[in-house]
Amino acid sequence: QVQLVESGGGLVQAGGSLRLSCAASTSISRLNSMGWYRQAPGKQRELVALISGGGITRYADSVKGRFTISRDNAKNTVYLQMNSLQPEDTAVYYCNAYSGSGTWWGQGTQVTVSS
């Protein structure tokens, strides 16, 4: 069982920045990948960014160039730096971890971007 705790969400104006954090209860170096997903009201959950065990990153087209996923193995934490935020980025953001033993989700953190 892997526990994931997100933090860093909040309310920002368009053009602003936030950094989300996801602290894991296990060594993240033992996980195949970690990622961030988001779900806006009335919409399906979508992949925002992914980082593999080898450090390869992947981004949704809508956030590429604005968001950056990174990790700190010593702190067992993955981050999502979000710059140039837009109202359409408003959603609940969820941390995800994947390994051969299973898939785990955090509780989510709300990000709201005002016009």
C-alpha cells in the first residue's frame, strides 16, 4: 500500500503560478512512474504530466511549455510547477503512482484560476 498526500493547491489569478507537491509513503525510486492528473467539473479525469523511473517526462499538449514535473528522491516527493495558469486549468489535481504491485491515487488538491 502506497499513501500519497498532495498539497499546494489554491486560488490564483490568470497568469500566476503554483507548485503542487505529492509526498509518498514509499521510496519513489521503486515506482515505475508517478504522475499528475486533473478533473474539472463535468469532465473526465485527464493526464497532465508523467515522469518515469528513468526520468523521462510526458505532458498533455494543453500544458506543455507551462507545467514541469520533477521529483526529489531523497524526500520521496514529486512536484508539479505550474506557470502561466489559465482559467481552463481549474480542476482537482490528483497525484498518481504506478508499479508492478498496483496503482495508487492521492486525495486531490483544488486549483482555481480566476480571470
